[in-house]
Amino acid sequence: MDLEALPSFLKDIGDPPLIAADTKSKDLLSNINSLVDEMFLLNFLHTTPPDDPSEKISTYGERIKLLPKSIESLIELLLKDQHDSGLKAFLRFFLSMSNNQEAWEDSLVGKLKKVPDRKREESKIDLIKSVRLTFSEGGLLEDILEGFEFRQEQLLTAMEVAENILENQGLMIEAGTGTGKSLAYLVPTAYYCLSTGKRAVISTKTRTLQDQLLRKDIPILKELPGLETLVATVLKGRERYLCPKKFVELLEVSTYTENSVSKILLGILIWSMLTESGDLDEILLPTELRKELGADRYSCTTQLCPFFERCPYFNARENAIRADLIITNHALLFSEAVIRLKDGDMDKEVKGTLLPNFDLLIVDEAHELENSITEAMSYRIEPYENAQLLRTSLQLLRSSLRSLKDRYEKEFLEKIWKRSKELSGSVEENLKQLVLAFGGGTVGESIRIQGDALKNLNDLLSELNARIKSFRSLFTQVSKMVEEAFEEEPLSRVRVVGTELKATLTSIDDFHQNIEGFLEEREEKRVVYARKESRNGGIYLTISSAPIESDKLMGKTYPNVPVKIFISATLWVHSKGSDGFNYARRVLGLPEDFHSVRLGTSFDYSQQLRFFVVEDMEEYAPGNQVYLDKASDLIRTALSIVKGGSMVLFTSYSDMRYVHSKLAEDLKDLDLKIQKPSDSPTAIIEEHLGSKNSVIFGVRTFWEGIDLPGEHLKLLILFKLPFDRPDDPLINARIKYFGPRNFMEGLNKYYYPKMITAFRQGLGRLIRTKEDKGVVIVFDRRLIDSKRIYSRKLLGSLPPEMKIEVATGRKIIAALRRLKREKWL
């Protein structure tokens, strides 16, 4: 590629020209980011270029040259801002060298990776021997991975998984942080798949971990002898995949209307021609646009869709059927289970599901399963948001009917409009009644709805259900009328309305599904509660319905999968007279004799961790001003010593906001990142990783699943023990469910172990590698109160080498200064 030609090309672009007449190629290449939007290129060309400027430009250029020349006209139409003239010229320069003469419509999602159909055959593989050869000292991984260190715990974990697979029995295993558990379960699972010809599913907590397993760990597996032919694929919820039909409709609208997202749509177009998966998680997108472009079950026309043969969603389904190993996430696993449970036969493949049948299930981060199944099987009604949806829908109906006035009789259209207004008004009246009846609680408090109040709720929801069904029918009718009009005039205003109608209809369907969920479920097996939250300057009500018996639901989930293996760093809770896994078995609905193993960690906490508890604190209680102020003072001083690479974990937004307000002015030199209810933890973490002075103030989502090794996390402050409110309706119902004899039984069997598991997860954020060193400070002195049952349980659940130092706040601050001075921190 002749990069020397690039400057002369760009000199002729723009008035004034994009670059000066005397600009040399070398100068241009080293300052390319000032000329083009490099974030656009990084995001949508879906590549990681080298640091060398010339090689970087060449990498971008080679990707652009894969695109069809036919998109040049779209580049002109969609890059409308004058500030994008450099990017436009850059794309045109390399596009001129493309040999791809296809129409752009034919190149859309044209590079999807398809797993070839093949006969699944058994191979002669000794599972135990293969695992031992892989993980033993001087074993195969040492040859494959540079810097690999033998870890006894990793070998033991892999051997346990392999042995239980061979014995065709389930396993629950606690493998400490730093074990290398991903490879420890992946290797025996892969050998199992290829030796038996059977399929396995691995479920992780997050989509990020899914991608990490596929991109980082699976390539390592394929270097092992006998695993070269392993086929692994990732499966996510259908909304994570691009719907080509929706995209083309939105793209065509954008080419002839003023649209603030036209540049992003061009980027998506470019990405869609290069992606092998159509997974929207590969690119950064605004949330609303992602929702608008993602596949959904309501608007999908399957074989009738012109893009069916290259639909990313259906391609993912086909790949899963042909794969050996499917990597999914807990949300999809249980959302799918809900569909299968409703169908009544968990052993059959059901229309609308992603996962084909499988014989082995590996569940990573298994401590999260209770939350995941609760989320998947809960329903929610949000009156304010639902009312906003109705108003938007009505405005859209009016716009649609106006656009059809030349095609239908005026009386007919007016009749539809009158009925739509009546139904919309009735639905809004129902929603107002819900707010009046159930919106009386204090902000942040959940109030259970039961007895006569629940009967009243069901009566209101029955009315609401009938009206929203009728409104939906009218909305669907108008949508079809618009679609017919669109077929005759593809680039008219009707096309814009048609696209908006489909997106809105999806939201109406979601609303309707949630109402029906409330009405279908049996009262005694669920908790229905109302909660008001402060959000975006307003107060918003949510009415929720959640399952109480999550353990029984778990037990019904995939009952015909012969081998289920649950793995986590926090499954064990100290308990006299038991093996410590009773709580985990209880919430996962597993039998009392389910095989369980606890392994240690490869970390030396006696050398890597300093663990302090502040002894001169008041006892924590919600709103305790003395506790709040003392904690704020200690946090201020500790952060001024350690600076960045710190995290303060809370259990309530109100406590966090109060402390932050007390410190923000005094710690201006630090980059304090306070989590808001709508914030993405992933985005906060990415910003934290890029800043040396960053401090995270986080709540529950930051207590687990966050990986901040080395200098990114040196100081961890736990504001209080992570108890859920015992009067929370769902927590209270489960305490009673797991303690049928008395409330104390429920506390011991469910409430205390749940808190201890959360505490261990929070503590696990600090030490992530053998080289890490860090300090944890706990303000809640209930941790060390031997008179409390949960304190004894919690302390007994920590590694014995984890020494706890109890001291006054002043002494802890002095120790922190000394550690900083000695460069231990």
C-alpha cells in the first residue's frame, strides 16, 4: 500500500485543505488522530492496530479495502458534519483500492462465521491422563503459555471436574481466587466433548467473561493435543445480535432525513460487513440505538425475512447446534429455562430458544445463580414509564393515521383514532390508580402487597390487561396498514413511521408480557411488592413480582442434564456439624448428598494483605450520623494518603451519597467516581483503569465480578457488612421459607450465609494475583463481635492465614502512612 500517496490525496480535500501543502507523509501519519476520528475507526473497523503510525494506518486501510466500493455514496450521505471531512476523505482513499464490487446490501453481515455441519464422533481420549498431563508441573501448559506457573489448586480443580464427569455425577467446588479455574474446568470439558461426541454448556455471570473465555482461553485449548478440532461458540440473548432488517430500515430513513445518529449508522454498516458474529457487544453504541437495532421475538418474521439466511441470531442458533462447547451467561440460561418450563417439557427444544439440548453443564460464578434465576423469573410494572410509552404510542398512531389519509376513508381512520384515544386514556387511568393505591411508601423502601391489597392489584391488572390487549391490536392493525403503504413507496415519510411503529410495538409487547406474568403466577409462591426510587430528579414507582422458592425453580431447571458442575470462589460458609456447603445446596435446590469439594488458594494472605477493623466506631444503624461522620473522616484521610487505586464499597446509595458529599470538596485532586443507579459498572471500570488518581465509590454491583489487579486497587474500604434489609419483602419471605419453624432458623440457614458470601466476594476484589499487595479497612465492628452468631460464622469462613488487626481509627491511619512510606503499598 502506497501510504506516500495519502498526503497528496488529502491536500485536495476541503476549503481550506485538510492538510498543509508542505505536509510530509511521516508528519501526517504520526498525527493521524487530529485529522480523522480514530475512535470511529477503532470501534467500527473492529481491529486492534499496532502502535507504529505507518503500520496502524496500514491496518486500518486493509480493513477498509475489504468493504464494497458501493458504500461510497452512503459515506457521502451519512457523514454530514463538516468536522468529518477528514474521516470521509480517509475512508474514500482506501475504498478506492477495494476490489469488492458487490452491492452493499449483499455484503451486509456477509462474513458471519458458520460452523460446518459434521458428524459428531467419539475419540479415544483418556480424560484423567490428558488433564494430568496438561496441568502437572512441567506439563503441556508450561510449553504453551509463556510465564505459566504450576498451581496445585488448579490441577486439583481440573482433576475433580474430570473425575466427576467420568462418574456421571454432579459437583460443587469452591476454588479460591487465583486458582486459574477457567482453564481448570475448560480442559476436562473439552476433552469430554471430543471423547464422547456430546455437547456441553458453560454458563458465566457476565457477557464480558463469555467473550474472554472465547478469545483468550479457547485458543489455548486448541493448542493441546487432541483438541485441535474443538468447536466452541458464544451464545447471548437475541437482543445482543444485530437485526439486519431493522438496520436497513433505519439506514434508509437516515439517508434522506436529518438524523443525529447517521454517522453511527455508517459505522455500524462498516462493522456489519466485517463482523463474524453480528454481536452488538463488539462495538460501543448508545443504549437506545442498541435496543432499536437488536433482534427481538415480537417483530421477527423468521423465514419470511429477506435476511433470514444471514441473520446473526439464527446463525448463532445453527452454530450452537453444531458446536461441541457453548459458552453462555446466567441471564440467558435462566431466561431460556423460563421458556422451557412454560412449555412444560424441559427435555425438548422449544421454538424461541437458543440452546440446543446438552449433556454437561458447567456453571461458573455459581454463587450468583439465586440472583440470576430471580431476575429471569420476575415481572415488573413501572407506571410512569408505561404511561410515557402510551403517550409516545398515541402520538405515533396519530402520525401514522395522518400519513394514510390519502389511502383510506376519513371516517374509518377517525374511528381508529377515537378508539385508540379511549383505550390509551383508560390504560393511563389504570396506571394512575396503581400509583394512588401502591405509591404511598417512603422512597427506597419496599412494601409487600398481600391480602386485600393484592386482590385489588389483580383486579386493576385484569382491567389493564384487557385494555392493553385491545390497544395493541389496534396498534398492530395500523402498523400493517403502514407496512402495505411502505411496499409501494419505500422512501416516503411512511417508511420512517413504519420503523418507529415496529420499535414501539416491541415495547408494548414487553409491557403486556409483564402484566400477564403477574396474573398467571400463583400467589403463595411469589412476593409482590411496591418500591419508590429517586431517579433523574423524580420519584418513580415500580411494582414487582418475584419467586420465593428459587431453590425449587432451580431444581426444575434442566433436570435431564446428567452432569451439572457448580464452581465459584465463594460457596463455602463455616458451619458446625456440616461440610460448609449446606447453604449453597439449599439455595441451588441440590440434594443433601450432592458431592462438594473445597480447595484453597495459591495466595499468601499473610504477606499480601493487611486487614484492619476499626474498633472505636459506633455500631452501624441506618442514618446513624455519628457513624457516617466518623467513617467520612477516616475515608478522607485514608484516600489522601493512598490516592488512586482505591475503592469504597457501600450497601446503600444514601450512605454513599452522604459520604461523597462530605469528601468531594476536600479531595479535588482525586478522580472520585460515584456509581449512579443507571451507570454501567463496565464503563466506570474502564475509566478507572485509565486514571492513576481514580477512586470508585460503589454499591452492590461492585462487590463481585470486578477484576482490578496491581496498582488499580491497593486500598479497599468496606463501609459496613453487606446485609440485605431483613424487612425487604423478598428477603423476608425467603427467611421464612428457609426457616419454617421460626425466624431465627431462617436467619441462620439463609440470611447470615447470604451476607457472608457477599462479604467474601467484596474482599476478593483486592488480591487478584500473587504479586498484588493491599489493605482492607472494615468500619463495621460487628464483624469481630464474638457474641453474634454471624460474626463467628463469617470469621470461620475466611482463610486461616488472613490475620485481622483490630485497632482505633487513628492507629490504622498511622499504619497506612507507614506502609505508604515504606513503599509496601
